[in-house]
Amino acid sequence: MKFARFINTENISKYGIVADNSIIELIGNPFTGYTQTDVKYELKDLRLLPPCTPSKIVAVGLNYIDHAREMKKDIPGEPMLFMKPGTAVTGHGNSIIYPRHMSERVDYEGELAVVISKEAKMVSQEDADDYILGYTCINDVTARDLQSRDIQFTRAKGFDTFAPIGPYIETELDTSNLGIKSYLNGEVRQSSNTGNLIFKVSRLINFISCVMTLLPGDVIATGTPGGIGPMNPGDVVEVEIQGIGKLKNKIE
């Protein structure tokens, strides 16, 4: 099942279920409970919102072997974590704002994102699936020059609009073998498979929830494969994951 969050004809934020090229409006939401209505919209007529509103995005660095190699880093012995603020979130179709006042190189990083369904603390790997609502696409936009300059990643990763998420949350997905691609102006720049993740989703939920409590709607960005590169104003970047869909944003 695919959940979308959108602005309806009454200019109200709603959740819906995606069915073919339509969205069926819900009363409530996937986190606390919902009822399906008879109201249906055509997807092309709606403005999609980020499919969740995370209090935090917990991201994982160097979680694909090919990316570790291109960054000339050793394979980590345990997940390497950093965070992006909730204010960095933007949705499918929205613009990524290039922070010209601080950065001269901004990169795309296409990633699989895990959406947490309920409060998660000290979760075992065996129980991890019980805390997953579903999966979506995320672009871990990064000011690469600032990342190399700073000791911490906060500034490089935390600008407003640096966490596009969407377009949907897919709840029924086996993430062990999914194609993941990033496109820049229609050209494939990243192409890999989630089977190449060093630390799998269950391990990430276990590890992170033993550090901090995850809340409903929080997002884990599982890491990017090799092929990262710069974007410039006017470019269009897309992140596509098999079974989820394609997240598309323009750089401004």
C-alpha cells in the first residue's frame, strides 16, 4: 500500500491511499489510525507534500562499499550516524534552494528512507519490522565543500530544503534487493542496489534506537551508493527506488 500526503481541494493537508493514478482521501493518518473515505482525486490535480513530518532525520554515512571507496574511507565497523533537522524536509516537486551565501558545491545523494511507525527505543533486530511504517525516497543533499571544511556534518547537511522526501510511503516492500538510481537532468548518475548496503535496515533500527528514541514519522536515511556529484541552479535531480517511485526536485 502506498500512502501520500497532499493538499486537498479545501486547502487542507490530508493523507490518502494511492490507487493507480488516483488518491483516495483518508480521515486520520497512518500513524494513529485512519478511515478510508469515498473522496477520490486524480494525482495530476494534487500538490503532494512530504509524506511524513519527522522530528529528526537520522542518516547513515558510508553504508555502501562503493561510496566508501569513492570517498577514500575505510569500511566502518558500525553504523556512522549524523542528523538532519526536520526543517530541512521538503516534498516531491518542490525546489532545493542552493545556499549561494555559504557554499560553492552542492551534491545529490539518493537514498532509501525508512519511516518509523511508533515510538522505538532499544529495539532488537528481530523486532525491527514492527516499528516500520514503510519506505520512501530521500535525497541527502550535501554542501560538499562545507562537509570537507567542518569537523561535524551539521552545516553541510542541514540547510532548509536539503532533505527532499517522497513521493509516497510504500508499506509492503522487501528492501533486500531493490534497484536505486539517481538522475541529473535525465542522465543516470547513481545506480546500485539495496543488497549492497553494509548495515541492513533491521541493524540500523536496532543501533539507532539504542542511542536515541525514534518517534512516529521519524526517518532513517540508510546511506547513498557511489556516484555522488554536484548540482547547479537550474538542474533537475531525481531519486528512483524500485517499488516506491521517483522523487523529483529542481535546484534553484
